[in-house]
Amino acid sequence: MRSLRLALVCSLGFGALAGACSPPADDGDPEDAVAVDEGKEDNFLSQNAVEYTLEGKASVTLDASYATKTDAERMAAAKKLIGYKQIAIAWFVTQY
């Protein structure tokens, strides 16, 4: 009984190795190819993937101390906060 089980396991193992070592069955038939549309951002094609467009609005609020600063200083601070806001939004979008 033990030798029968050992022979079965060995034959299955060698069969799996033989199948893994064989070259892929690629006949080069161009009929199997699918063209990817021009302008795709990621150049990735999947038969069952879905792409989404996410749109929304976000705002940033400067501290009250920026009320007396120049327009250039307020704009620089706002741009810095916008960058942080985009990182936070991107993190939540990729998590959920």
C-alpha cells in the first residue's frame, strides 16, 4: 500500500514537471491578437477590467494669519496645501 502511494506521488510529480518544462504552445496566429486603442494612458488591455473617471471638488482654507500677507505668499501657501489635500484624497481613493 505504501509503495503504491509512493509510486502514484512520484508519477504525478514527474508528470507536473514534464508539463512545466515544455515550451508554450504559441503558434503565432495573428487572429488571436487584440489591438489596443490609440491614446490609452496605461497601454494595458484586459478583457474584464473596468476603468473609472473620478471627479470631485475639494477646498483648502488658509490660516487667519495669511490675511495680512501678500497675494504671492497666500498663493504659495495655498498651492502647498492643495498638494497635501491631493495626497490625502489619492490615499483614500486607492484604499477604497
